[in-house]
Amino acid sequence: MISKTIFVCIFVFSFFALRQCRQMDVGEIESKLVIPKCIHSKCSDQGFFQRDCWCCMKDLTLPCFKKQSDCESDWHCPLIQLKL
């Protein structure tokens, strides 16, 4: 009996989510897409998962920075342009 109740709840919630998606404007989806200029990357050999610097996402040959704000403000690192 409980499994039927859970199935009905999931079914109702999925209809609610589908209704919300149907009401959304396509322009809202495009305006919410944010691609950062810089990505968190590994610069030292301290550990395999140690991410300790920020590098330009479009041009990985540029030098990396210790702070994200420094990387974001670098004018050499171009913004990523999406063509939809």
C-alpha cells in the first residue's frame, strides 16, 4: 500500500514540474545560462584533487591566478560567446 502511495506522490510532483516548465519562457532559460571566464584548476603538485588557482577557460596558455577576482578582471582572458 505504501509503494502505491509513493508512486502517486511522484506522479503528482512530476505533473507539477511539467506544468512549471511549460509555463516558462524560452528567453528565461537563455538569460540564466552563465559560463564563467575562469575555471578552478590545479597548479601545484600538492595533491591530485588540490585545486589552488584560477585559469582562463578560453585560453589555457595564459598564466593562472591565485584569486578568482584577479582572473575575472584580466583583460587578456576573453569572454566565452555562445552562438544559439
